[in-house]
Amino acid sequence: MLLPRTLGLRSSRAAVQEEPPLNMAVASPPDLEHLSAQEVLAHMVERFHPRLSVACSFQKEGSVIMDMLLKIEPTARFFTLDTSVLFPETYDVWRQMEKRYGVEIEVYQGPSLARQAALHGDELWNREPDKCCDLRKVKPLTEALADVDAWMSGLRRDQSPARAKTPKLVWDHKNERWKASPLADWTEKDVWRYIAENDVPYNDLHDRGYASIGCTHCTLPGTGREGRWARTGKAECGLH
């Protein structure tokens, strides 16, 4: 089992509590709640780079984080979980981001769609969406995190009730890594303001009523996360 490293913030821009003893590291991560998104990113870079990577789903929050982070650390790492059933618009903004910022996003995938169908039947996403997400997202995430000590996501507290208490830094027990959410306290308006002020590329589907964007078979237009797995009762894919 990978044990969490104790963390202490060394930035001169903001003071953070002293790092806890090792046996308290999980229960008491350093308090980053008063830091700005840029300061959280700087902290994570200082403590973990290059064993740090950012999950990129090519939604607007990921665009913001990429723009911010590369201004702090030009060699920052990014990865994506390509389910092979993403929207064309998602693949388009993926190419735009790589070209705009001169980065190569690491790609992790589950089994081919043909292999999945052979093993589990056609259209698994309709019959057993949890299993489909496990094969196409959760298991590839494990591979993506194999050589890092920490990862970051674009989670925001106002995206859904389930995310309302998202901390800016937490020990991710499921993946046994530190996990940061620099935009946890940002609002929808904050995200769009940053995109407009910095001319950041974003997924065109956001302009067509898709507040949250996943796979083609499981995503409809909607506010918050109501368009994800609509009418199934499912709210999360299992990554967070």
C-alpha cells in the first residue's frame, strides 16, 4: 500500500499549518482552503512535480486548469481517459488544446468497443452503466495514476449536491494518491470569466446547453450534471 506523504506548503504567498506527523497525514492534510486556484496549483507543483498529473476531460474547467498550470509549470503533465465514445466536439477541443499550448496529453483507454461487446454484450452503457464506466474510465484511471503521487481534477462544489463538500486537497483513499481540486470554490461565472479574460479554448457543446460533458450515449443537454446518465439515477462515473 502506498502511504501518503506528509505535506507542508513552502510558498511565501500564504501560510499553511505545519505538516502533520505521518500517522496523521490522511486525517489532516495541509489546509489549502484559503488559497486561490493558482496558489493551490503552485503548491502541488512544488510538492509533487513531475510525479503530478491533471485529469483532462475537455470540459471548461479542464481548459482553465491547463491554462493556469502551464503558466506556472510549462512541463506539467496531463492525461485523459479516452472512452472511444466521446463527442466529436470533445476530440476537436482536445486537438485545439494540444496545439495552443504545445502539450501532448497522455491517453489511457479501456478495452476496444468490439472487445467489450464480445465479453459483455452490445450497448453495455444502456444495460449496466456502472460496469461500462468501470471498464472505460475507472480501470484506465488506475493505469494513469501508476507513476504519480498526486493528481488534480476540475471538480467544483456547485456542480452537484454530491460535490458540495469537495476539498481543495484530500487523500484519495480509492487511488491511494493525493488529489487536488483547485477550482473547488469557483462558481460557473468564475469559470466563464477566466475563459473570456484569457481567451481559453473550450468545448463548443457548452454553448449548446451541455453544462457537463461525457460520452455520447450517456450525455444530454442540461444544467449542472442533470444531463449525465439522464433518467438512470446514476450521478457519478466512479472516478471521484
